[in-house]
Amino acid sequence: MRALSEAISTIIIYSILVALALFMSVYVLHSATSGVSSTEYFYVRQLFQSSAQNIPEIVNPLSGGTYTISYPGIRMGIGWMKYGSITIVVNNTIEYELPCTAIYSKIDTAIITSKRIVYGINALIVNDTRLMPRVVEYYQEGSTYIRLDTCRILLYKTRILRDNTTVYYVRVFFINITPIASFKGYGKIHTLRYYFRSTPLLVSYDNVMSLDIRFNQNGNITEINYKDLGLELPIYLDVIVYNLGVEMT
């Protein structure tokens, strides 16, 4: 009986050790995988922030050029999504519907669990070119996303004397992202090249008696009129659209 008891004890101890070893192996593997995923994610987030910082210089007609980054893409894919639109209504007529396109990357794990702006501000109208791009990270349906968009306008306003009348002169700027490629898969290094595509589009409107700007961001619609902007009629308006190409290879 004593020998049988010792044998049973040995088997139990051995089983516990095997189970503990298996648990530790899974834990170590999970920790290593999570560590690699987190490292890649935060590196990609830094690339998106760097891209956002450089966009105002890229689209500048006087100093514009290109900006290229190498994107690891081991566990994170990259692509683009339709994010919304900006509609400009002049004298009760829709003159422009500017599409909002966002560049994004995602990883199928919960690196973060809450939405946060990591570059830029949560505003529809800004007064500094550096605030036109925005980078947001968020968690959705089992994946962590990081997104770069330019779905806002830069607005300058000033009062000028025109035909012996003091009027408001308003300039509205928008950056139009045009991606050259679809979603890129996992397991390889990609290259992203941002470049200034063409001469900015400029359209002018004289003697504007009604101005509304409608923002659609992921289905959330906000409408702002000239009174909300602190303007008085009449308004002289320039709309300037910068085209930013994003090539994914």
C-alpha cells in the first residue's frame, strides 16, 4: 500500500509539473508575441505622427516635395477608408463636396482599448496648417486601429476695403488625400510615399450672401454657417484645395 501511495503521489506531482510547464510555455509565447505586436504598433504610430507633421510642408507650393517612410507590416496591414466629406454651400447652392479619405493601419489584438487623439486636435475648423492632419487610435471589433485623416478646413478671415465698403475676405483650405493602392496585407515591408500631386485648385466667389460648411465625419454631420464663423455679409471667398498623393508599395 505504501508503494502504491508513493507511486500515486509521484504521478500527481509529475502531472502538476507538466501542467505548470505547459502553462509557462503558453504564457512565455503569449508574452513574446504580445511584446512584438506592441513594439510594431507603437513604431507604426510614430510613423503616422511623423507623416502628419510633414504633410503641411509636402503640400506647400513653395517648398513642397515628397516624404517617404518604410512600413514594417509584419503583423499590421495598411490601407485607406472613406471617412466622410466636407460640403461647401455658397448662396444656397452646393459648390463643392470634398471627399475625406483616411489612411489607416490595424492589428488584430487589443493594444489599446479607448479612443485617443495622438496628433492634432478634435476640431472641424483650424487656424494653423499644422493642425489640418489628425492621427487617432481606437479599438474596434477585436482590432486596434490607427488612422490619419485631414477631414477639416483651415480658415483665414480678414476685413478689407473693397469698392469703398468694408467686407470680409475669407480663405478656406482643404487637403485632399488620394491613395494610390488598396489595402496591403501582412508579412512584408511596405513603402509609403507622400507627395504633392498638382497645383492647388483655387476657386473664387465674389459678393457671397450666404455661406454654409457641412462636415460629415463617419456619419456625424455638423453644419456651420457664416454667422457661426463670426462673419458678416457680403463675403469674398477663396476655396483652395491641395492634393496629397499617398503611394503604397
